Amino acid sequence: MRKQWLAALLGVGCAWLSAGADAVELDRFLREDAFNSIKISPGGEYVAATIPLEDATAVAILRAADMTLIGSFRPPRNNHAGSFDWVSNERLVIGLAQKSGRLDEPQATGELYGINADGKGGELLVGYRVQGYNQGAVAAFLTDELVDDDRNALIAVWPFTENPHTRIERLDVVTGRRIVVARSPVQRADFVTDNAGEVRFALGAGSDNVKKLYYRTRGGTDWEMLNDEAVNQRVEIPLGFSADGSLAYLWVEQPKGPDAIVSWNPQTRERKTLLRDDVVDPARVIYQPGSRVPVGALYLGDAPTTRFFDPASSTARLYRSLQAAFDGPVYVTSSTRDARTVLVETWSGRNPGDFYLYDTVGKVAKHLTSRSQWIDPRQTAEVRPFALTARDGLPLHGFLTIPQGSTDRNLPMVVVPHGGPIGVFDDGSYDRETQLLAAAGYAVLQVNFRGSANYGRAHTQAGRQQWGTAMQDDVTDATRWAIAQGVADKNRICIYGASYGAYAALMGTIREPGLYQCAAGYVGVYDLPMMHARGDIRDARSGRTYLREWLGAPDALAARSPVNLADQVRVPVFLAAGGEDERAPILHTKKMEAALKRAGTPVESLYYPTEGHGFYTQAHQREYYTRLLAFLSRSLGGKTASASTVAGKDNAP
């Protein structure tokens, strides 16, 4: 049944050949997950799920009882269902997003699309292509689905100006008619409502990217500022209200260490810290099933853990029961309005994820589906947390993936700095590329260098203007730690990354001659001054502010650009890029390749003119990873790719 509706939605089929023991079968790593996210409808009859396709993300609506497909939405190329929410038992609202390549972060377009559970009534409700009942083209984002109103929802509406003052409107989710409810006191704002659906908080920022938080009383119209990041040197994010409405909950950055969740009494102005981990920030807020009331948080540290404002609460007891039953981390993605049925996700570093429906009264769990059912967690590589202290005393954390069936001693290793780099982090969950490298026989090292998220404001702020310097030193220190621990063979280490990670890969060979035996860069940036002149970050004033404050002024960046330091690269290099990449334009890679050739450095390259920031087309992915594994094998001696095939593969770029 499941194969039938997937085939109907995707319109593709696959044929698989087994790989020999001396080769990596790419198919299981390149095959798209069956699902990304799943949510149950308020009445429990249906589930909606996002389905990753080759170059888009679709939505499937299924009958929960038997997972039969009853409705679907498939956007055009480079468009994605970035969010989706049930606004009634029979109506779903989808927030659209765009990205130019697989590694690009989806950018919400501000378009909201409505569809019925049966797939009928599909309508673009609001967005830049809709000239609706109100003035002009706008972007809109769902704020509150209004649980007691099946016809309307509240949306934040941004006029198409450089720094819009947002307003909140009531949207008819069938016709698209909109009525203004409130206006924001701050630019580019998001709103938070109370449990009665009344707007109480506005959080926004201007072109300077400084966030300001405003509050207003119930029934009031005047806003008061609660926090100004420029003054208090912290960001405060509203999360919601207690069940009785007497307390508000805020996510608050701290001067040192990880963020906290605090309660705030609007009457007395008293604040109380409810949750704060010693190492990591909250990752996801946990809500009381059937409500919008925050009750706890999920933390992604060495292992995923959950904590609650009240450990004796019914939700805390529910999570403890689920964690014991599944012997691992769980998160309730959604629930019915009566809280009778919850949809539970469980996962690990070895398992992409499984979804269950759990009857909270009958205490019965039903396996719904797996994110990637062809992955056997017993056959995947182990992901281990590690910690070290950087040369300047900064605590660093990361994850080490050990090949299945190997010892953890004297292994060939690939160091993989994450992309971003600011505000992104590796969390130790299942990662297809990391597992692919481990399947080729490599230990894989991922460190959350300064600038990464998840370890508090100070850790992120420490990455300001540190491209190629302290951020790079953190990667080096982690590499040397792995050697000192006996995990990595010091003569068999390569460094590889995408986007910023590609920059770090080339800079690693420049700053640390002899440490790495090869370097590979995928859709990378290598000419830092060019980032101020080309690419989509600079298109908005806030993006230009970001580049100036976090990367640095153009005249200071040439000395930290690999394209100008190619004569210091003494190891083989592999480069790959896409011609439609708007985040890291292909010119970065072309210039890097030319500079390496002038310096006499061995360099291989792979270009696809139709790809963006990461390759979408599976045939292109296949060639890319085949070439990457062959390149790494020549320096490290690991496995290469098998000759398995996929039906419909095109053989030419």
C-alpha cells in the first residue's frame, strides 16, 4: 500500500543492485527519505507528511488508519513545503519556501497554500503572486491556527518593503480574505498569541539585525518594549503562556553559557529560571498535547534529553513512559485536540527516525512509518560525542562517527566542518553523508567550532570575523585531539566540507601544512571579498549588515581567502560546484581551481551548470560521490563506490 501511494506521488521507480564488500553501495545513501515531518490532524483521522523529492518537497495527506493516500500537493522545481499546519479537522495550510540546491537553507517565500484533507479545494491564499482583498503583494506566515475557529487563522503579514512593519491579520483559510487585527511596533516581526488567540508579543529587527521584544496586555493596544538586544546584549524569544494565562514563557540568551527558559509574570514582572542545561541550549520546545502551552524542552547535547517545568506533570510522565518504551529519545510532533492520540518521533545517530501513533488512554503504540525504512540501524556506524578544550580555553563539543565493525584505533579519518557557519551546528543525529563516509571505512570528525549554535550566545559571538583564524584553529585542535586519542592515523587524514565547510577545508591545508593529506570542497566560497559583491546574502540590507559584522570588511578579507593563498596548498584537491548557485556562485570554485593550477597543485573538478547550492539530480549526486570516494581513496585507502544503477539515471551532466 505504502509503495503504491509513494509511486503515485513521486512518479519514479528504483532498481537496486547489491555492492561487494570492497565497495560502497551509494543507492541507500542517495535515496530520498520517505518522509521529513508528519503531523496528525486535530480529529485524528488523517496525517499530513512532507515528502522530499529530487528538487522539491511535497505534502501527502493520508488516512491514519491504513496510510492510504487521499490528497497531495506537489510544488514546482526548487519550491518546497517549508511548513504545514492543520487549521481544522479537514483543512491544511502549507507555507512555501524556495532554495536553489540541496544544501541551501529553504527561504520562506511568504506564500500560504490551503488544501482540504481529500486533496480538493487547493488555493494559494496569500503571497506575492496573489492580489487579494487587501493592498498589494505581501509575504505571510502562520501565527495561530485558532483552535476554536475552523474557518480562520492568524497570520503575520509583511509588506514588500525593505524593512516592513508587520501587521497581524485574520485569514479566511478557504477564500483568502484578510482582516487586519493588529500592527507591530517593530520591523520584520513575528507574533505570539495567548491561549485565547489574542496577540501579546511581537519580536522583530530592522536592517541592523538587532532584535527587540514588545509586549501588550490582554485587551490592550499599546506596546511596551521588554528587551532591546543592543542594550541588554541578549535576545529574548516569547514561547507562549501557561494554561491559566498568568505566566508567559521566554527563551533568554545568557551572558555566558547556554540559553535558559524563564517564566515571566506580567503583573509582578518577576522572572524565574525554569530550565537551563549546563552545556547546550534548548533545541525544541515541548507543548502540552492538545494545546499551545509550553511545558518543557528537548536538548541536543551528547545525547538527546527532555526536561520539564514540572517533572510531575502529565506531559513529563508521558515522555518518561515513551522514552522507556522506545529505549531512546522521543518527541511528540503533534496531537489530536483532545490529546487522546499523539504522534511520536524517535531517532538516533544510527537511525534516521521512526513515527508512532500512541493512544494515551489505552497505552498502545502503533508503528506508523519510518523515515528511511531501508536503513537498518544495526548496520550503520556508531556516532559518539566528544569534548575538548581549544587552545584558548574555549570548550568545544562534537561527534565522531566510527565505521561499522571497526576498532576505534588508528583509522583513516575525514574531518567535516559544517556549513553555515554562524548559528548552525552538528547534533549527532543520523546524517546520510557522514554515514556514507563511514561506510567507506573512514572515521568522521565533526566539531562545533566557535560561531556554531547550541552552546550559548557567547560561543556563537566568538565566531565574529574569525573565518580562517580562531574558527579554523578549533577545527585543527579537534583534529589533533583525534590523533592524540589514537583514533586517527596522523598520516591518513583528509578535510572535506560544503559551503563554509569547503572554505575551512582549503584553509585547513593552508594553515596546517602536513596535517591533512587531501582536501575537498563542495559548492564552496573561496574569495571572501567576493561575498560582498556576489551572491544572494548581499541582496538585502540586513544581509549586507550580516556580512560586514560577521565576516568583516572587504579590504580585510583578501589575506584570508584561499584563492589568494593557493601556492600554500601542498595536497591534492577536489572541487565541485553548480552553475545556478546563488549562495556560493560558481565563480568562487572556478577561480580557486585556476589558482591551484597556476600553483601546480593537483586539482580535480566537477561542474553542473544546472545545479545550485548542492546537487539535486540523483545522477549528478551519484557521479559526485563516486568521484569524491575515488579521490579520498587515493589518499586514504578507503572504499570506492559500487557500480549499482538507478532506473531513469541520466548519464551526462
